[in-house]
Amino acid sequence: MNEFSMKLNNLLIDTYDVLQQVEEWKVKKNTHLNLTISELHLLEVIGKYGDEGASISDIANDLSFTLPTITVAINKLVKKGYVTKRKSEEDKRMVYVTLTKMGKKVDNVHRYIHLKITREIAKDLEPDEQDALLRGLMKINSFFRQYLNN
């Protein structure tokens, strides 16, 4: 492995780890939420579907998890009061999940935290550095998406 590849590898691993630690720290700091990082990300996925709700299949596909895994996680979030489930009027086998008022509030705070972090990163970068960072991250993101699809 050449020097650039080694540095990139170490930086990607470190960045992923630190980002995960920041999120975990933020969640632990708000103990009243009684949520894990995984549950917070699950709320984020459900939230993107709005008031129409997401089917269990939609959520499973978005997160690349099995239906039973998502069902168990959703049931926990129902008990905690963050989501509600409703059966489809057309097909009673279909279950749609939506955020409760409390779930929406938590999701909005989570999104705000991400936005605040990105603003903090951007403020120390010159416009050309911002452009270069975006181009590089888009290429990295594209690489990983193609990697998953193969």
C-alpha cells in the first residue's frame, strides 16, 4: 500500500470512529431520551417519509436490515413513545410507521446537531477548500455506493 492509501485508510477509519463517538456522546448526554444511536438513525429514516409513514419494508430496505430486525426495533420505539404503527386501509397486512410528536422533536434535534457540526467544519474552510472537500466526499460516497451495489 502506498503512503497516500495508508493515510487515506487511517483518516477514513479515524473520521468514522470520531463521528460515531460524537453522536454517542450527544445521545448519552441526553439520557432522558432513552435512545440508542441505532434507534436515532431509525427515527431519521422514518422521519424522511413524513406523515404518510414508511412501511416496514421501506425501512428495512433503506437500512439494509431484515424485516424481523426492523419489526423488533419499531416495537421498542412504539413502547418508548417515539413512533406509531397503523395498518393500511387497502391491505391490512401492510403496516405504516410514523413519528409521534416526541419522535419528530427528537429527529429535528438530531438533524440540527448534524447541521451544526457541518457548519462548524465549513466555517474554517476557504471556498476553494469547501469545493474540494465536497468533490472528494462525493467521489468517496459514489465509490462506496457502487461497492455496495456490486
